[in-house]
Amino acid sequence: MGIEDDLFEVKSVNGNTHLGGEDFTNRLVEYCINEFRNKTSINITSKENPKAFQRIKTECEKAKITLSTANKVNVDIDCIVEDKDLIVEITREKLEELCMDLFKRCIPPIQTAIQEAHLIKNEIDDIILVGGSTRIPRIQSMIQEFFGGKNLNLQLHFKEAIATGAAIQAAVMTNIKDENIERFILLDVCPFSLGIESDDGNMNIFLPRNNTIPCKKSQIISTSVDNQSSFIAKIYEGENKLTKDNYLLGKLELNGIPPMPKGQPQIEVSFSLDANSVLIVYLEEKSTRIKNSLVITNDRDRLSKSYIEQKKEEIIHFDELEMEKNKAKINFDIYCYGVKEMLNNQKLEDAISLNEINQIRNKLQEMLDWRNNYPIASKEEYESKKNEFITMLYPIMKKIYENDDGIL
């Protein structure tokens, strides 16, 4: 939503509607569950232990909030399962480590919004952070770094912002006359492009993203085969060229089209989006006036979590990162497996001392423990740990190679 008066005009809108506080909380939940499993061999799941899982999630939410002002916090739950206590210390550094990939996803929407507003970073006068997650110090520092060290405005409380915006919009929509209200012009916009699928699978956009609402757009289309008696409009939301990469909102069918050669029927498709973000799609065959409509309200989960992977620039970058991370993870696992197999060789004691064998075994266990404790480690972390392992083993492996007798 934009607010415009004599001084301000808020020019593009962007964001990720499925990234935020709960995602950060879930990372802490996963970490706590892993720590508990490592200590007790008991795995807590949302399906098998719903009460225990919810207790952990509640405490992790509190811990996340506390870490915005404190350097560490304890998640301490008595008798979580089978009379066993869950006690996990979480530092601010650990929170940042667990959520860094999520934190980094906050920056691309900012970049896109600036680009679409035809601005550069230096032209931004004030950076106002609103929302609970913007209180996380690492997010603040990342945004500040992005804007070249410019000070952030943290004075606006997110609950007050929501309440104020809702009150102003309600006053405007009900025509309340007030001099303080009249100086505001509230502009709500389409958060995502809306359109239908064309015959070649492309996205035919009717209402582009950032289009001011309420709005309406109509277009005449026709049939693709001779004597086509029905037409189905598949309605999508998203920014990708191909509809298969966007989110299907619904389907609208129009039956009773008179038999005509392809391309001759005149079918009007209309998209209407009102101030409450209710989308109405109309189909009408002009010669017979046959029509049908579909109402899509905003109270449903219109976008799945996979939408993150649908953003044009983000998906390529994200997939590359995941591919590289998985490759590094596999290489790390292969190396650890090779060392484990070597330890099982009966001839190893002929090449190195028992003390050296124990050094290898202890380091291998350390590596495996790290892998289990940090399932969301980055490519760089996997490579760093593997190099650490290689460096430690190098002098011992050199002796093994020199005395190799079918060991390797």
C-alpha cells in the first residue's frame, strides 16, 4: 500500500509473502529438535508428538524475540518427552548461522522495488523498518550495508502502522470527512501479476504487478479450433513467462459457444480487482451474450511456499546455490565414507600407530557430529570442514601411502 501526500509518493511494491518470522522460528525448532535427538536418541515430530512440538515452537518464538536484544538465551522445557528435559542454549550468532540463507532473501525484493521505481540507492531519503523480524540485528545490519551504511528509521511500531493504515483506509472507504484524513491518498496495488494461460502456455497478463487497485482490464480472445463449443480460462498469479511456473488461482469455463471457424468467436475476458483485493473474472461470448464468472477472494492461500522458486532472477540464483551446496555436501560425505572404510581395514595397524588411528577415528566422529548438527550448512561450510579434515589427516595419510600394502 502506498501513502501519498504533498511530500511522499511510496513508487513500487515488492516482497516475499512467504518469508518471515515463522521461517526463522522453524529453523530454531529444527535445531532444538536435533540437539535433543543427539542427546537422547528421541526424535520429536509434529505428527507423533504434537504437544511437545508445539511447546518447542512456542519457546523458540520467545527465544527469537529475546535474541533481538540479548546475546544468548536458553530454551528450557521440563519433561518434554518421556520425563526428559530439553535444555538448549542459543546464541545470537547461532540464530544468524541457522537463518542466514533466509536473511539473504530479504535483499532481492528491495533491489527489485528500487529498480521498478527507477531509483538508485542514493536517492532513498529514509529507510523505515516495520515488522517484528526487522528487529533482528543481523537483518538490520544487512539492510544498512545494502544502503551504504545509511541510518535506519526504527521509530515506527509495526502494530501501530497496521492499525493506522487500516483506520485511514476504513475512513476513506466510508467517506468520513476529516482534514487529517483528506490529506492522504491511499493507493493499494496488485502484489503479483494476474492473467490467463495462452495456447502456447505463456502467461497472458491482464493486471500487472504494482497496478493500482481497484482496477479492471478486458480483452477479446477467440477459439483455437474449428467449432469449439467451450472455452476454459486458467487464471494464474505470478511473474514468470510460463504459467507452469506461476500459481494457479482457478479455472473458469464458458459453454455454449456457437459452431464457428477457429478465430471467429469473440470472447471477452475481463479481470476486475476491487479495493478489498477480491478478483472477479468474467467470460462472455459476444454474439450470444452467454457469460460466466468466477470470484477469487483474498482470504485463501493464493501463493504456495514454492513461489520463492518462481521469481525470475531469484530462482536461477537459488537453484545454483542449492546445487553447489548439495555437491559440496556429497563430496564431504564421500570423503568421510572413504575414511570410515579405511578405518575398517585390518592392515591399517601395520602402517600407522594405534594413537594415529584413534586420532583419525575421533576426527571422523567430530566431522559426522558436525554434519548431523548443521543440516542446513552452506557450500562454503562443507568445503571448509572437508579441508579441515584433509589438513589434519595429511601427515598421517602420507605415512599410509608410504607404507601402503593394499590398505588404500
